[in-house]
Amino acid sequence: MTFKFRSTRDGFYDTGDKGFLISFPNNRIYWDATDYLTDRAGFSHQDTVYNHALYLTKFFNWLTKGFTSNNQSSFYTNAINGADQDKIKSYKSHLLKTLKASSVNQNLSVIIEYYWWLQKNKKTNEPYLCGWADNEKGIPKHRIQVKAPKSQGAEYSNPLLIKGAAQKNIGYVPSRSEMTALAKLVALKAMETAPKREGIDLSEEYKVRNLLVFDWMSQAGLRRNEMRLLKCEAVHQAAKRAQNEEDGIKSELAKHQGKEYERSKIRKLIKVEIKTGLKKNKERIVHITPELLERTLDYIEFEREDILETGKCKDSGELIVTVHTKPEGSSCAVSKPYINNMLKVKAKLDGEEVLAESYDVVPHALRRYALKQYATILWQVELKRVEQDQKKEVDEIGVLNALRGFAGHNDPDTTLKHYVDITKAIAEAGDSALENTRSEIEQMRILIAELESSLD
């Protein structure tokens, strides 16, 4: 008998995802590990949580190899909580016999994160289980040693990771023509699958709603959980701030002079604060066009209300709603699988067929497109400033940091660096050259990745 993990039913969490349970060899639930996975599920996709369950179970079985299955649960817990740096280094050597460095790093990241979580959540009696020494504060060396964080937002850095092993590739970034084709497919599917029964046809409402999901994800780079939990209030607040910024002192002057002031049309990108559905609870600001803001406000006023009127669900304020087949009094919010289903279309990306069953391909492609577009805007702004002698050269680090904030990344991310590299070619070649230079840009990205690998 060994440690095992198993999944729950779909919809175990309110996100619509499955949950995962880890059990001891005696078949009792290992609640510390299960609670960790539940905590992780709050900001991670279920595929990520699955991998965490897999990596932990493998480690627990290696750590307790030779133990009999009739031991008490506390016996196994003590063995796991009693692991030290040398044990984890031995496990690292064990993994390197069969796995690539990048895969070893994935395993080690989860293991160290688990011990850090145990320490942070006081799931162990060991006061110095995982952390770093601080002589000035009288903190001794921990049994599992990590280092102080190297980047803002991180809680620690993991010294056991193999340097230079991070994957350098990013997924395919769709072209504009591909995005147009995808949008048409999403709209068609919405109209085909919308509820139609006696006196009710929500084809147009679903089309408007699903295209908003498509556009928010491809403009603002929202993740699925952020999209499904985005509140109408966040949109209204963004509109109010943008309008006030646009009107500025003109409205105050008109009021002072006793004149009627006609509000200005918003002409610049609108900042929207994302505070719900966040990964690692990191709030961020994204940008959308005035046109998307206007369509979203219209949807809130009309189509969203039409959808809600066809059922008896509780309006909890989410932008994207459904009431079809939902019981009375339940939340009108959609689940992550529901968002996936909106975007399940049979299409081609980079000449390759995307099967409708591949639920994550299109959402990820939309986010990559958003990152590329925003990086291009940032780079073009920098080029303009250089042309106008406002600065000597493009601030590449500034662009990267702004892109990191837009993407909602805590740590320095090599992947984002590649978006900046792609952007250089796009911005400098001109927008009209985008489609013609795509293959060269992709080739440049691969070359840069290889060069960076050789420098690590």
C-alpha cells in the first residue's frame, strides 16, 4: 500500500473544478496535504492542482519507502514533517536519474512550497521547519533551507532549483486574421447553443455576452477565473474614473462659471482594477479600449438583464451570468468549465487543427494575444518618446515591468521577456508588417531563447 491521491466530482469547488484528496497508505485522508491542495485550488487551474497532488504523492512514497501500511497516520506525518535539506537533496538526485532538469524543478518547487505552507499555516510543531536564518533576529538555520525572496511579491526563493532549466518556449501567438476567425466561431457557437424554448430565445444575448468574454480575455489578458468573477461594479468604477480623468478641470471650470458642460468622449485606454479570481491574490490593473467599455456597459444594461429575467437566480454582481438549468436562488455566476465551453471551437492556429475538446487552447491563445498587443503598445510609446527626444533610448526594463504588472506575474518571468523581444520586431517593422514578418519573428524568438539558455 502507498500514498495515493484521487479526484472528487466535477463542481466540487464553486469554480466548477474538481478537488483532490491525498490518503495515507492506511487509506485515511492526509488532511495536511489535502488542505494544501484545497488552498492551492483557490488560485490555480485544476490541472495544476493535479500535478501538485502527483508530485507530493511521489515524494511521500519515496520518503516512506519500506514502511508497512498498518502504521498510524501520525507515524507517516512525523516522517514527512521530519524531512530535512539532505533528504530533499537525495530526492533531487533520485529524480535526476530519470527526469529532465525542468521536470525536476517542477517537483522540487511543489515540495518546498508544501513545506513552506506547513510552516506558514502552523501545521507542524517544528518552529523552524522551512525558512532562512537571521542572526540579527536570533532565527537559527531551518531544517529545510530556503533563501530570502529575490523579487517583489515572492515569499522566498528556492536554492534547490537547477539554474537555466526553465522552459523558454511560449505558445503560439495568434495573428489578427486568426483572431477574427475565432471571434466569428465563438459568436456562431453562442447563437447555436443559446437557450431556446417557448417565448424565449437568447441567441443575440449569448452572442453579445460570449464575444465580450472573448474580447476581455484578448484585450485585458484576463485568466478564466478572473473573467468569470469580474464584477459589474469594477466596470462601472473604471468608467467613472476614466470619464472624470477625461473631463478634468474643464467640468469644474464650467460649473464655476455656471455653464452647462457636455461630457467629453473617452479617447484613451481605460484602466480596470482586477480584484477577484486572482492568481496568488495579486491585484492588478488591465487596460481596455473605450469601445469595449461602451459595449460592456450596454451589455450590463440590456443583454445581462434579459438573461437574468429568464430565471430566478441570485444576482451576485458578476459581469458574465447564466441562469439556464440553474436552481432558484443559486448564484448566476458561471464556472470555469462554462467559460471553457464558450471558447470550445474547432479552428486552426498556426496551421494546426485545434480540436473542440481542447478546452485550454483558445483561452491561452487569447491571453498570449493580449500580452503581445499590450507589449507592442508599450514599445511604440517608448519609440515615440525617443523620437521626440524625451529620452535617449527605449526603457526595455520599464516595458518588461509594465508588462509583468499587466500579466499579473509576481516573479521575474523569462516568458514575458520573449513578448518584449517579439514586440521589438513588430513595433519597429510597423503594424502593417505584422502578418508578413510573423515567421521571422517566431524564428527570432527561438534564437533568443537558445542564446539565453547558453548564458545561464
